[in-house]
Amino acid sequence: MMHDLINDLAQYVAREVCFRLEDKVNSNGQYNVSERVRHSSFIRQKYDVFREFEPFYKTKCLRTFLALPVFVPDLEVECYLTNKVFQDLLAKLGCLRVLSLTGYCISELQDCIGDLSHLRYLNLSHTKIRYLLESLCALCNLQTLDLSHCKKLTKLPQGMGNLISLRYLNIVCTDNTTEMPLHIGKLINLKKLSKFIVAKGSGRRITELKGLSHLQGQHSLFDLQNVAEIRDVRVANLKEKCVLDDLVMKWSSGPNDIRSEVDEFEVLNMLEPHQNLKKLSIFFYVGSKFPSWIGNPSFVNMVYLNLCDCSNITSLPSLGRLPLLKDLKIERMCGVSLVDSEFYGGTPYSDKLFPSLETLTFREMSKWEKWFQLLEFEAAEKVFPYLHELVLQSCPKLVGDLPNLLTSLIKLSIFECPLLTAPTLSLPSLRELNLEQCDERFLTRLKDLTALTRLKIENISNLSCLPENFTCLVSLQVLEVEDYSELRSLLLIDEDEELPSSLEYIEIEDCSNLVKLPKGMQKLRTLEDLHIKWCPKLLSFPSESLPSLLKNLELPAALKCLRIWDCDWLDYIPERLLPNSRVACKKLLFLEYFPESGLPIHNLRALLIFECENLKSLPNRMHDLTTLQHLTVFGCPCIETFSEGGFPPNLLSLTILGCKQLKLRCAMWQLHKLTSLKNLIVGEFDWDMVSFSEDFTIPPNLVHLQIQRLPKLKSISEGPLDLISLEALDVWICPNLQCLPEKGLPITLGLLHIRNCPLLEEECRNEKGAYWPIISNLPRVRINYVDIR
């Protein structure tokens, strides 16, 4: 409550100076913006049309134009901006100090960017910018330039050495940028330079780093094979850059790249950083040994170390004495055959080795054969006392055992290590175990893993069922079994053993000989998700995804998600179908009817019906499914009509495709009642339809409309596009379509995508087509998957 009050107070006090665009819309949909406004922010949308930015024309003294990102966890959202912002608006905002266009799919800037002489901050991160104009180098007051994650950026302006006020240059994740601008060393005020690409020519050598004494944070050195002389590295003087805390050193990975004659060991030795360093990564170093500073315990702040693709290294450096090292990755060190006592770096009288290590990864070690154990340390629990995660991946020659006492280990992953024998170690804290292409004897140790909550096993040979002690996993919640060709039953076929009652999720995939699941599946009262795919010999079982020969279906009562795919012989779905949120049916060739009483599912959220060739109608009383939000019907050519009462009233998305007998009867569809509908995809029905009828009314709040596969359609009438919220219009495979509505497109439209509509495509061609003046200011126009705007 206090937070909201303070926010309201701040907006009230700053109402004449600061505004958020989304907060300034009046009841008529118009923007109320004061001419005295100095600072503006807005949350960018998928498609930002020009109407939203018209208020900025009267803000002549605007200092801040800040696009804020849409927050979607783990997803990078592409956003599009009308071209008129660049062609017209920015040139009129000559007082700008802060400009952020982050996240927009823009590929170039206009020359007018160089006229924003007061600009201090320019953020073009996560855009599709390909190059920057030299006019940008006229911004003598610019302090921050953020180009991070501009993955299509190929070059930087050569005159960047003139940006004498620049403090922060962020070019992380710009992999297509292959060279630095000349004389970057002139920017002596730089505090952040995320990467430097070493070249041999004057103005791009590593000596450019000499005067950049204020560098801090993360810094990457690329193409170190281009170091021309050892003294160049000495001049760069990394050891004096005491506020750098994350350093990446990378040589070229190309086998045919020309490397200088300078000894790479000497180069790496001279690249010794300051002892304040926290993270270090070394890639593609071809020296035969590492210098002594790597692993030196004087690096008291080192928490992360990655040694990768160092092909000539035969012995790992001593790393066990780094006091704060938490994460260690050793990857593709193809010359290493033995990990011995040198790796630990201790003596029997030493303190704990790897005293803070939490995650240890060995990956793709093709020649590694032996992991030497320090028995005297293990007995005293001095090795890896706090190790939480161990990963061994693609070590095909590794034999023997793992370290014995890993009492703190929580997650163990062993992939493609077929010669590694079953461990005798104690793992009382282990919660997650992942095994792939390993010795089957690993599974014999399961009975001791009482804390295990997640188990994934994949492609383990010589086992026809899981071991007898499997039921001892009293805490197991997630079980995944994949690519297990010899598996015939999860448990012994002749036994009445049951799966652990704590299971919540089961996934069984690509087990070609599996014929039976354990008895008592109905007793798994906590089971919520059951996925079974590509198990062709399984005939009758409780499942979520059923094979093609299924004739009987039983379901645990707590099941929340059901998908039925490729069940050619299933001709009826029983009323005891009880999942609570999602049903999908795909390729049920003999299915004709759903239960007469409808679907007895009160909390159903999604219903997907795919390629049920004999299905004659949708379930009855669909309008009673008030919680249904997503309905898809695809490839059901025998459906002629919908149930009486229309569609579920609270749908958010509706897809009707490939129902060739279906006719467009407005009274039957009743789309105008679906006031919550946001996405509508229709097509491949009523093949004789030439145009939409005038009374075909689409819900006014629709955001996305897709029309496809209507071969005789010639025009789109005003009705379907008389919308106030439409943002995206897709028109696909309508070969006779040639006309858009006479009144034009909705002012809210941000995307027009036309595919395989040759007559309409010709009218929309760049600067030539009759419709180009109408569509040229849309944020995005695509023809046949190619952006033309």
C-alpha cells in the first residue's frame, strides 16, 4: 500500500515534467501531454504504431525518450516501431539527452541521429541494427552507448575515437562484429568496454588498452592469436587494471587461421590480471602448459573458472587451493588423459582442497581415462566439502570410480560415460540424478537415495526393467525414462511392486519394447502429468499420450493434462475423462462422437482436436464450458455444424482450420458474443466463399486475425476489420484475393503479413503498389515471410 501511495505522489509532483505515455490517455483515447514535459517513458508493445507518438510533436524540450521492456521471463520479445519515428519525429527532438530504443526490430538509423548534439545516453541493445552511421561520431557529449545483443551488427563507426566523453561501450553478444574501430585507446575515460578484438594493424593492436586504466566489470579479449609482439601485451598492462572482475581470453577457433609466431605461453603469462579478478575464462589456447598464475591461491576473490578447448594441454593446473572458487568448468581438453594429485594441489598436511567449490563440470574429455583419488583427503572429508553439483559428460574412456565422500552433493549428471563403473560413494543429500549411456549398475545404488526427488535415465542398455529397489525412492516426484530400447516394464512384470507414491510427473518416451506399466497406477494420487510417447507395443495402460494400438483408457483421478495422439483404434472418449485443465486429441481416425452429455470437465482450460477424420460434431453444450480459454479444431473434414448455443463464452483464442464441410453462417458462429476473444484463426472451410458477408461481426477486442486457404475469396469487407484493437492481420494462401477494405486498415494495426496471395502482393510492393501509401507506416509488413518494412 505504501509503495502505491508513494508512486501516486511522485507522479502528481512531477506531472508537468515527467510522464508515462500509457498514463496520459483520456476517456476519448486521446493523449493529454503538457508542452513543458522533459522526461517520458513508455512500455514498448509488440507493435507500436505512429498514433501513440503523435503527442511528442508538441514536446519541443523533451530530454528523455525511454522505451521500457516488456517483462516476459526467459523470453526475448520482438517489438516493432513505425518508421515515422526515425524519419520525422527524432529530428524534432533536438534537446534529447537520453534515447532508448532497446528491443525494437530496427535495422538502421537515420543520419539525423548525429544532430542530437546533447545526447548523453543511447541504448540500441537487442535491436537488429546492422551498422552505425559515421554521423553518430559527432555526438561529442555521448557517455553511454549500449549495443549489447545486437547480433546482426557487423561494424562500428571508424570515428568512434572522437567520442571523447564516452564512459560505457557495451558490445557484448555482437558476434558478427569482427573488428574494432581505429584508436579506441583514445577513449581514456572508458569504464566499460565489454570486448576488444585484437588485430595486427596499427590502431587495433592490444596496445590500445594501455591508457584504459578505468576499465571495470566484464571484459573479453578476442583473437589473441593476432598479438604481434610480447611487448605489446606488456604495454597493455592488464595487471594494473584492478577493478576488472570478469575476464575472457579467447584465441581463434579456426583450424586454418594464421597464428602469429609469438609463443602463446608467453602471451598468456604476460596477460596475468590483477588479483582482484573474480571470473576467468580461457578458450582455444594452444600452449602446452598453463602459466603458474592460473590457480595461484593469491587470487582470493576468484569464484568462477572455465578452461575450454585448450587442445595441447596434457595436465590440468593446480586449482584446489583457490579459496573462494565456486564454479569450475573443464571442457574439451582433448589432450588430458589423467586428472591426478597436481589438479588438487595439496599435500596430506594441507587444509581443505576446493574448500568453496559448489559446481564441478567435466565435459567432452575425449582422452580422459583416470580420475585419481586422494584417499587420505577423502577419509578426512577434506576434498570438495561443499560440492553441490557434479557433471560428467562425454568422457568415453573414463574408467574407475568417483570421489567417495560427496556428502553435500545435491545433483549428479553422468552422460555418455559408458566405462565408468557403479560408484560406491555415499550420497545422502542427492536430490537429482541424470544418467545417460552409462553402466546399468549405476541403478543398483538407487535404494540408498532416500532424498532423491528427480530421476532421469536415458539410453541405458542391458536392463528389461527398473531394479527391484526402485520403490525405495520414497521422495521421488519426477521420473523421466527415454530411449530405453530393452525396457519391457518399469518394474518386474511378475511382481506387484508399485511406483513411489510421491510421484507427480512421469514421462516415458521412445521405449520401443515397453509392453506394460505397473499395477496400481490409480494409487498415484499426487500424479498430475503423465507423458508417454513412441511406445508402440504398449496396448492398455493409464497414460497421457497413447500409442496407436490403444483400446482401453484409464486415468488417475488427479491428472491435470491429457493428450491423445495417433490412437487409430480409439473410437470413443468415455465420460470418466477427468483431467482438470487440458485435453488434446490428435489423429483419432475412428472417433465420431464425444459423450452426448458433453465434456464433464468443469475446469477445462484448453481443448485441442487435430485430424479426427470421422468426427461429425464438437461436444454438446460447449457454451457451458465457461472456463475454456483455448479451442483448436484442425483437420476434421466431416464437421458440418457447431453445437447449439455457440462457442464457450470466455474464449481467448479460437482456431478453426481444415473443416471443409463447414459453412460460414453468422447465426451459428455467434462470434460477436465472444467479448474476451483476442486471437482468431480461420480458414479452409466454405470453399465457395467470395467475400465475408456484411453481417459477419468479429469481436471488437480482437488483437490477432488470421485468414487462410480460402481459394475463391476476392475481398475483405469492412466488417471483419472494423476493429478498435486489431494489431496483427495475417492473410495466407488466398490466390484470388486482391482488395483490402476501401476505408483502409485499423489505426491500431502493427503487422500485415501476406503469403501466397499473388494479386494482393503486387498491390503491396515496396513504393510501387497501390496499397503502399496505406501500409508504409505500419511497424511491420511481411510478404512471404520477408520483411519489406
